[in-house]
Amino acid sequence: MVKAVAFADDARVVAVARRPNTFASPQTNWAEFDMDDVWHLVTACIRELVWALPDAGAGICAIGVSGNMGGAWLIGADGKPVRSAILWNDGRAADLVNEWRSEGVFDLIFAKSCNAPAPGFTLPVMTWLARNEPATLDRAQHLLFSKDWIRFRLTGEIGTDESDASHVPGDVEARGYSQELFNAVGIPEMKPLLAPVLASGEIVGRVTATAAQATGLTAGTPVITGLADVTAMLTGAGAVTPGSATVILGTSCLNSVTTTSPVFEPHGVGLSFLIPGRRWTRTLSNQTGTLALSWFWREFMQPVRGGQRPDFAEMEEMARTSPLGANGLVFHPYLNSTGLSAPVYEPTARGRLWGLGASHTRADILRSVYEGVALSIADCFESLPASVDTVQLLGGGARSRFWAQMLADSLGRPVAVNQSEEVGALGVGLLAGVATGFWGSLEEALEVSSPRTEPFLPDLDNHERYARVLSVYQFLRRDLAAERALGGTR
């Protein structure tokens, strides 16, 4: 989805425009965007937004930009794309990552970046291009990320910020690029392509006359560097305070604790996102979140119910008819083609349903899908090296009260559901407001925009029951080597 969001100076959403965006998969496990198509969607959203505002958007004072991380958005000396953008969920470099694991390069990358590289990270993607499309890199002048491409089209300025640079992968201590890692994977010649790392909240350019004509914005409107999508959401949610714990439950799922320095445990898995104010996160990710519900709807309900989109209200109603523990079913939600990434790494792992019998119903299976995702989150939090109290829940899955209570019961901690609108856009909106003097600091901006949350308190009896289910869940996921021996299922 491409979105444009306008905020008032009290951080209230005043208008939103959206356009769906579907990635192309020209080969199995590839994921690409046409970069010009993305820009056209951006301009359409901004034009719609501008005309929804008083005085055709004349009051717009500053612009922040956010976008998905990783991959490679390459442009030539003429500022035009040299190929389609490769996205974070692209799998073409999977064999490279496996090669790095066997050679010890994987451990070096983690030790330097605090990131366990996935195939769609920029370093594997660029290495794949060097081996398979050298002519593409010969034509490239700049390596950008998605937000940087949009900001370049708005301002003509080249650059990125530390939140995106960290996942090249970068140097987690220096909060920038690591030339050592490019040398380690044999592509030192990529260094000249790297965009300068700029402060996330810095005004780096202004809307050009050409961009103004395409978008309806006023030429000269200041534009800040911006943030990668995950960091933008965490910033908008106020998770910049050390000890803040968050779950972003979207298509995939990110489980994070904010820290004052990099944290490398558990070793070899998970991610570290850079947060404004010299903060870090320790993040363990589940590659399957709401994707599990979409899969269940498509395979078990849509053929009977019809309709193009999942009816989540109907699914919840059905799942509630099955008791806690789904009458003995345990579901591993490893449906994504990248397998299991945390708290252990096994890319060949795939989703499994344990304990199925003739007496089980569709409601039992559905309940086990909800519980499987909740248990995968609890599984990650058990391995996060931090003591947390309340967990803030963000993302599309946060709209489910049923799931939020299940998560509180599984974690044994209060879950505060963030009910603010467009939290990711808010993160860069707040930085833009600080840059132009609406607020004196990010902390002041966060006081104005303090998120509305709905608390869900754990039922301690249910938590004890879920603790027993979690122990079974963990026991069953320990023997993933069998999946590797069989070559996985793709």
C-alpha cells in the first residue's frame, strides 16, 4: 500500500489517501516493484490528499517520508531506474546466505551489524546482482532504499538515514555502513554507490518545481530525510524510551525491546533497528503474522463464503467457539518462504499442525492458527534478554480484541493496543514537525501525540494453561533438522 497522510499540529490525522501496490514476481521467490510505478502511485496519493485539505494544501509546512527496508533501488547517472527495485521479501539470494553460513561470513555479518541477514537484505541482493547482473551495476550510480527514491523524486537530493543504512547491513555501533562487510562478501566496489547517511530528522531538500507540478504540493516545501518503516512505527508509537516493548503484528511480526546500546543475544538470530536519539532495538521476528489468517481464509473459508477479502469478524466468531488450547491442536505458523528466523534460525522450516484427529473441527484448526501466532510471539519474548512489563501492540493484527487478549494471556503481561491512526506516518510527521519548529524536540512532540491505548490484562489462570501449551509448542519446534534433511517444502 502507498499512502499519504496529513497531520495537524496536534498530531491529529486530518486526511489520508491510499493506493494499493502489488509486487511482481517474474521468477519463483522474486519480489520486485517498478520504481516509476511507485512514484506515480505516490503522486496520485499526494494529489488526492492535497485536494482534500483546506486551500488545496497550501498549509502543508513540511514532509516526512517512510518506506520498506532492504532490497535495492538503483538509479543511474541520469536519475532514472536501471532496473526494477528488488524488495525485502525477495528470495533470489537464499543460496548466498546459506553459503555465508557455511563459510562463517554469516557470523561476521551478525557480529558487525547485529542483524541475521535474510535473502532480501541489501548485502545479499547486491552480491547476487554482482554475480548475475554485472551490467546492471555498471549502469548504476546510486543505491537507494524505497523512501530515498521517493524523496529523490520530490527534491532531487540523494541520501539515506541511519535506520535504513543499518540494514545494508551496516555497523550497529557506528550507526552507518560497514565497508568491512562489503569486503567480506567480495563486493568492495559497491562503496561508491552508497548514498550519504544523513540525520533522520534533517531538512535535506525542498519540493522541486517538477515535483510540485506532479503532486500539487507547493514548490519549496521542506522535506526531511525520514525513517525506514519499522523505525517510523516505533517512533510514532513512542517506543523510543529504553525498556519499551512492542509487537508489530502485520503480515509478518516484529517483537522488539528498545535499548541504550546494541544487544547481541540470542546470538545469530534477529535484528537491530536504529531509533532516533541514539537508541537501538533488539528485535526477534516471526515471518508469519496476519498472513496465517489470510491463508486460512483463502483455503478453508473463501471457497464456501466467497468474497475477495478475509472476513476477520467472522473468523474471530468461529475461533471463539473452540476452547483455549484448540482441543489439543498445536500450530507452527512458519508459512513464509523464509521459514523460521527467531528465536532459532531454520529457513527450511514450514508450518505444521500437530495432533489433528477426526473429532477436530474447522473452528479448532482456526483457533490453533490464532494461538500459533501468539505462541510464536511468546516464544520470541522468552529469548529477548530484557525484563519487560507492558507490551505495546501495533499493526493490523492489533485491531483484533480476541487476539490481543490471547497475546496478553500467552505472555502473562499487560498488552496495550495502540489505537492511534497511521502510526508509521506519524513517526516521520513528528520529526518533520520538530525540524520546522512546531515542537522543540521529539520528546515534546511525543507528549502532544501520546498514543491512545486500550489495555488487556492477562488472565493468570489462562496464562498457566498457555505456558503448558507453549512448552509443547517449543518441544515440537526443536526437531526442525528433519525439515532440512527433507529439503523443506517450498
